[in-house]
Amino acid sequence: MNTETFRIFCDVVHYQSFSRGAEANNVSQSAATQSIHRLEQRLGVLLIDRSKRPFALTPEGKICYEGFHEILETYESVVSRVQASKTQGNATIRVAAIYSVGLHDMSKCMRDFMTEEPKTKIRLEFLHPDKVYQAVLDSEADVGVVSYPTASSELNVIPLRSEEMIVVTPYKHPLSKERSIPIERLEGFDYVAFDHDLPIRRETDKYMRQHNVRVNVVTEFDNIETIKQAIEVGMGVSILPAPSALDDLAAKKLSAIPLEAPKISRPIGVIYRRRKIFTAAMTRFIEMLGGALVKSNAAGSDVCEEETDGLKTGSSTIDSQEKKRDAT
């Protein structure tokens, strides 16, 4: 028995599929099946009841899954520590993030970190939320940055910030004359929404249901940048995190109006695998990331509290906030 056999077994169980478990380990389905069969022969017990659809673990299989999972996590931790010791700082931190976390914020954090830790590289990849979780679970990323972070038996969460949500409209939209509006003002408006499977869509839908507000969803997208482009060309309005609209307000592409109480916000956090051993560099990167995102969120909140003219024109108020953020 070896770690490759343990990993194949755990992945087959995790995906509830021999084919997907085999694919995750770059082997054929036949090879994965034979590997588990040899494992069962070695232990002298049946681990997977193949007579059921979908297949089910036997009591012995459950014991093996939990035990092998712990062995693999311990093995990965040891490998990480050895590599960190060997490279003496010449390491790579792999980060997977949702698109809307903010390229500006992430880029600035990476620049500051690489100035402080020149021997450590950052590999950043923007992904769909589900793929961020999967990348962390599959150890393809050391950490993931997501909204509405969810802990599980395999993942821990580090909270980073909470972003105020605001109404975003085309530039000089009639609503932009208001200093703030109740959510009820959106009744019947054409609305550009997030895809149904995203947490932010579920939360905004819930918020509107709680206030008996119905909007006319004209189109749906899986990322904020595309939603903002749709708003800019006049397809409708939307509710978005305040920090995500800063650059577009400054460029006079969009207008934004704060919501009256009760407001809605979006939490942002870091996810990572339980028992993962963080190097000193990884710990420092997360500290810097948290600081950068909190400052960006503060800038977004300041903008929301300014007078309506500042919101709708993206004038010196926004410019000053951008300068403050760039200077920090």
C-alpha cells in the first residue's frame, strides 16, 4: 500500500465516482478499480459495496476513508514543511480567488508582498466560486478567496471583510439623484442579476423577498465585471458590493446609490484545508491581504456616505478615495 492508492480510494469516495476519481489522479478507470480491488484484497475486507447505486462504503470502508484522509493530510503537511525548509523562502504560494474580489486590491497586495518577500512567488488564478473550493480541496491552491465562505469537515475559514451592497445604475440614471433609497424603490425595475447558483444571488433574492420586492430579471451573469458592462449599456440596475464599483464611478461609467436600512452586505474570507501547515510567508500574505481588502472596503463605505453628486458623477470625491487607497 502507498499514498497513491490511498489518494485514489479517497478521491473515488469523495466524487462518488470511479471515473472522476481516476481522472483526478490521471489514471484510467480500470487502473483505479484495480487499485481499490488490490487494497481490499490486502486488507481482507470489502470497502465499497458496488451492488448499490450509487455505491456505498461498508463500515470498514468508512474507517479506511477517514484514516487514509488523515494520513494524506499529514503527508502533505510534511512535504510542505520539507519544501519550505529546502527552498529557504524560494517558495510559491498558490492562490485561487473569485473574479469579484478585486484585481486592483489583489495586485497591490501581491506587489507589496513581493517587495517584502522577494524570494516567494505568488501564483494567482481567478475562478468560478465552485472551482475555487475544488482547487483548495484538490490541493491545487494553498488558499482560496471567496464570498460567503463556508467551513466544512475539510475546510477552515479566515474572515477578511464585510462589503456593503449598493444599488448600481447606468450613469445619470434617474435613481442616481437620490442620496439613498429603500429596497422597495427597485420594484418593477429591469435588473441584471448574478447566476442562480452563486451565493450572492441567493442572498440578494432572499433580501428582496423579505421586503416583497419584485424586479424584472433581464439577464444573468456569473461575474461582476460582465454585470457592470450590462448596466453601463442600459440593460438594467443591480445590487453590487460597493468596492467593486469604485473604478467605474470614478470613470463616470456608472452611478451608485446606498440602500437605506436594513442594509445588506457580502462577507469575504479565505478558505484552506484543515490541518494545512502554513509557512511564515503564507501567514504574512494572508495578513497583508486582509489589510488591503479592509482598506478597500473602507474606501467603498466612505464613497457611499458622500453626497449624491459625488456618487453619480464619480468626481473629486471618488478620485480622492482612489488616491487614498493607492497611497496606503
